[in-house]
Amino acid sequence: MKTLGVYIHIPFCVRKCVYCDFLSFPAEREIQKRYIDALKREIEENAVRYRDYTVKTIFFGGGTPSILPENDIKYIINALKVYYNISPDAEVTLEANPKTAGYEKFLALIDAGVNRLSLGLQSADNDELKLLGRIHTYEDFLKSYEEARKAGFGNINIDLISAVPSQTVKSWENTLKKAAQLSPEHISAYSLIVEENTPLGDRSSDFPPLPDEEDERLMYHRTKSILEKEGYRRYEISNYAKKGFESRHNIIYWQRGAAHTHDYAGFGLGASSTVGASRWKNTNDINKYIMSDGRDDIKEEYETLPQDDLMEEFMFLGLRMTCGISTDEFFQTFGKKAEDVYKDVLYKWTKQGFMEQSGGYIRLTDQGLDFANMVFADFIL
Ligand code: SF4
């Protein structure tokens, strides 16, 4: 059987953060209820498509999935259990905002089948949190984290963002250290990307300056050195984990090109799916989604990627991981050797010390990971 990663999009948030361009917004409870019903129908309607798959991971992302009453999450997990082959050891992750979940909800989520929690801290500095428009303080986060542990979560990710307005290298180091001292199993540490269509991007309010390029680079390097010292291994450009706690869901995403055995089903508003060379994206229109009754007319932007695009994607996504791409898997998938298709590119970047090849894998070196986007640009065929 083939492997499936399931993504469930919950687009609701208490309010919009100033940097956020995700598909998320506040909504009345009545809309949330109708959305959950439509989501369940979409899951049911697509069961036949995925009957030959084993679901290895389920990821509730958003938005803020923890905004929903726990019964909504249970209802969706139960629908998946009825219609899909869920692996007994499936990783089931839910993203939570510290202000929207506490002990009782965590207990109920564990009971519903959630076994991994991703808590959005972003910063341990309350001034930075306020500037970002987050609804929680660092103290709210600590309370939520402790209650998640007490409820029984043994696999927790903490999300952090560097290079936010007014941030100094010292305050970022402080955030990293405070997060690591709690000893979560996983830490994601991304640099803020300022998107144009957000209050931060269009400067519709006054924001203090962003860290300059030099400080941003220092933050990036300090992330690796501090987290490695605390026992975390970087396994992807922005993701760190204790041994055995790498995010299986994200790995399916980064390795999804591999032999077409790792497919990816997205359910909910704006969710994307990738099945073999085909992909599509659901509508962003909540009214259309709710009225759809789970039918295929919510699926938009259908495309079947040509082999060159698939090879590019195989390299872009796979090289994000520190283990790199397997040359055998590349050959099994495309019937061509990666070393032949990318001969000149591999020669160029290996000579400069940005790439290396050993043990059947091609990977970026630490130096290559620092300039990954520049290297990736060369993999376009
Ligand atoms: S909580 Fe997350 S999804 Fe919601 S507005 Fe903030 S950044 Fe966006």
C-alpha cells in the first residue's frame, strides 16, 4: 500500500496577526460548525480515491485548529478512521495557540487521537509578541505548555520566528534558550518573511525597524549553534528535533516526490493535494466550500506536472533536508540518474563546497544550506 499524509486546514483564528498571509480569519461559531460538516463530507467523498493508501500522518494546521471545541476535532478524526486505512502508529499533529487550549482540552484531544502538539510561541519576549499581534503572552505559553505535558503530550513542537521587528540578536538567543530549556521534542525556527498584503508588509501601522541583514544572518547561525548545544539535530533548513522526533508529516511533504509512494491529501479550505504527478488546490472561498457538500467542484487549479517539473521539485524539497536526496529513489522515480540530469550543477556547487555526495545521497553542506535558495535556482531544468 502507498503512504498518505493527510492535511486538514482549519482557517479560523481569534484575530489576524500583523505578519500573517495564511488563509485564516475570525468566524462565528455557526460558520465553524457548517465548515466542520463540509469538511467531514469532503473526507467521505474522497475515500475511494485513497482506498489503496495507508494514512501515516494527519496534520491539523491553520489558522488555529485549537480554537475549535475538542469534539469538532474528534468528529473529523472519527470520519477519517471510518473511511480511511489509518496506520495504528500514525502521527496525528494539531497546531495550537497557547491562549486557546488548556488542560481539559488537551486531555480530550489526546483521547480523540491527537498524539503530537505544535504550540506557536514565536517569541519569548512579550513586547515582540505584542508587535506581531499575537493574542498570547510568554506566560500564557508557559501555562499552556505545562498543561499539555500534564495532560500527557509526549511529543511537542514549539514554533519560533526570528528577525521580527525590533528584535535583537540577544533577544532571539533568549527566545531560543527559553524554548530549549523546556525540552520540547521538536523546535521549528523560521525567519520572518514580510508579505506585502499584510499590515506589516504594507506598513499600514508604524512598526519599529526589522533587524538588518547582518543581524538576521547572525540569528540564523545562533539558531543552529544554540539548539545543537541543547541536544537538537537540524534535519531540515528550519527544523530541529531530538532523535526520533522528526516531524513525519513534514518529511512526507519534503520527500513526496520519492517513487510516488508518498502522496499528500489536503482537506479543507485552500488545501492542496498531490497524488503522483497530479495536484490540485481547494477553493479559498468559504461560502463555496461550505455549500459544496464535499463535491469535487471545490477543487481548482488542477495540473499534471511534466517530468522536468517533478524532478525539480524532487530536488528542491529533498535538498531542504540535511540527509539530502537518495540517488536510488531519484532513479526509481524517473528512470534517470540524478548525477546525469544535474551533472553540471552538481559539479559547480560541489567544487564550491556547497554540495556533497556520499552513501547514495546528494546533500547540501552546512554552507550550502545557508545559501539554499541560490543553489536551488540552478536546479530549474
Ligand atoms: S495565529 Fe497563525 S494563522 Fe492565525 S493569524 Fe496568527 S499567524 Fe496567522
